[in-house]
Amino acid sequence: MLVSVGYMDPGNWATDLQAGAQFRYSLLWVVGISSLMAIFLQVIAARLGIVTRKDLAQCCRDFMPGWTRWPNYLSCELAIAACDLAEVLGSAVALHLLFPRLSLLAAVIITSFDVLLLLSLQRLGMRLIEAVVLVLIATIGICYVVEIFVFPQTHPSFPDMALGLFAPDLGNFIHQRGMVYLAIGIIGATVMPHNLYLHSALVQSRRIEPDPPSIRRAVRYNTIDTSVALSTAFFVNAAILVLAAVVFYGHDKVTLASGQVVTFTPDSDWIQIAYVTLAPLMGKAAASLLFAIALLASGQSSTITGTLAGQVVMEGFMNWRISPWMRRLITRLCAIAPAILLIGMRGDNSVTDLLTLSQVVLALQLPLAMVPLLIFAGSRRYMGDGRIGGFLKVAGWASCIAITALDLFGLPSAFRDAVSVFTGR
């Protein structure tokens, strides 16, 4: 469940909202297939940790040539900083919604002090934090389900949803500007590279006897754990995309139950007006409050997983050990710099663009984590009889090849769009 929290973080919300608002249901299949790939890869990562009793970073250090250590380590740190950038922006938007007089730039700066909150939360125990976050996200998920299936004003077209999920228009996908870029962002938000390192480390905290039956039982239960948790995350992310499509796509305003009109344009900052998707059910004030609290909670919980992942890769690759608060502070300062730069240059209406860019960076880092994971997990030399079977091997390598190909295909547009994020052109 701790790993699955990362699949419902502000980066996911931003990419799903933008996908629904700009392309309706056209990218719903990307959410589905990336969630499926995430399940395959997380199951393989957990299996690697259970069988070898090493996390992925330690395996890379011990089993790969020495010259690969620094490039792999630095790419992991870049991915963690990109993910933390999403948590910075998500938390800042949440604070801005909770305290409207607080500027977004001031809210970003305030997030640099969340290291103190992190230390306080860790004293309460990780399970309590997970429970609070999941209750909040589940509440939003339930609200979305009610709106999709019960509430007539936000009732989607189920045939169109089915086409978007099971029969994508690949020609339109390739040629329509911005669609490949956003698809890469959705994949990066879903199949996060640092979560592969983290999952392979977390499973070692379980008490597992070294005999083959115990290992097989642990692998089986972790597979069930992962499949259930990430399937739940898929339904939440799909619901966000669908509601964004219903409320925002093809419209320039929404009339709330109170009679208030919220206007927007195709260039609106979707993450800042996302609470509108809940407003038909519970009113503007309650929707804004619930969305802000859940966004803040998901940002902080993902911050914790990012800190844990940072410690795993730093200790695994380099054998360096520093205190969690120092680790948190270094990563947060690296993430805040581009946020302050962008908001200073383009103002408050650029958060979703930077959130999407941060998830694209994650997707571009994925092959460097997936390739060694699949090599180790499929090797009798490293895994013995616990190596992955034919189905997982095919599914894992197919996912790796598909993501790498999409990264390479979308790299020119990703670079162009990354420049436009800061220039506004």
C-alpha cells in the first residue's frame, strides 16, 4: 500500500486531469496499459527483493560493471527530484486552495519546511500515515464513482469510454500535437522508476524464512498485494480522467449547484480548478476543502516514499548513509528551484505544465531501472529457481520495449514541450 500511494500522487492527478480536459477519453487506454505494466514491473521488483534479499540498487552495485554505478545513481536521483517537484507543486496548490490569500509562490517556499512535518509524521508510524492518506483518496474515489454512475449532470458516455480504453485511435495518437508527450507523462506518473528500487527494499522488512516454500508463499502474497493495490490506483486515476473529460472537455464554463459560474480555457491550469469535478456532488466549498486536503495528504505521503527511495538508492549504489531529514532537505531544495523559476517567469497559471514535465522526466529514466531489473530477475545465476517464469518475462520485456520505444519516439517533442513550459510559447 505504501508503494501504491505513489501511484495516486499529484503527478498522476495532473496528467490525468490534463488528458481528460484536452483529449477527452482518447488517452484512457494509456492509463490502463501503464497501470498493467506497473503491476508487472512491481511484482518483478518485489520478487527480486524476496529471492535475493537485496534491493535493486544493491543488485546493480554487486552484479553490474563498476562504471555503471555513477550513471545509474545520478539518473535515480534525477528521477526522485522530478517526483519531488510534483509533490512540491501539489502541496503548494493544496495550501493555496486552503488559504486563498497565500500566493502560490509563497506556498512553494513553505513546502521547503516540510522536513519538520516529515519527522513528526514518522514518529506516528507509517501505517497510520498510509491509513489517513488512503481514507482521503478513497473518499474522493467514492465521490467520483457516485458522479460517474449516479449523478446525471456528470454521467459520461460509456460507449465512448470503452472505445477510449479498448480501441484507441493510434493514428490520431501519433499525429495530434501534445498527445504523445502527455502519454509519456502518464506512463512516468504510473510506472515510476524509484518505486521499483523502493519496492525491492520494502519487501525485505517482512520476516521470510529462507526455505523454498516460504519464499514461494511470500512471492504469491506480494503478487496479490501489488495487484490489488495498483488496480485500485488505476480506478482512481481513470475516474479522475473521465470526470475531467465530462466537466472540462469542449466546455468553457461550469455552472455549480449554487449558481456560481466557473470559467476556463484550453490553457487553464487544471490542477488548480480540479475541485470543480467534485462540486456538482457536494458544492464548491466542500469540494475545494476535500480536494485540497487529499492533495496535500497525497503529496506528503509521496514525499515520504520519495525520501525512503532516496535512502535506498544512495545506500544501495554508493554505500552512503545520511539522516532522513538531511536527505529530505537536499532533495526538496533541488525540487523547489525549478518551481520558483517557472512561477516567477510565468505566474501561477503554469503548475500543470511543470507537473506534466516532471512526470515526463520520470518516464525517460525508466529504461535505466527496467533493463537491469529484468536481467537480474530472469537470471538463474542471480535468482536460482526463484527467477521469473515465461509469462512475467515476456510481459516485463514487452513493457520495457514499449516504454523505451515511446520515449525515443517522443523525445524530440518532449524536448520542445519542455522548452515551451518555461518560455510559454
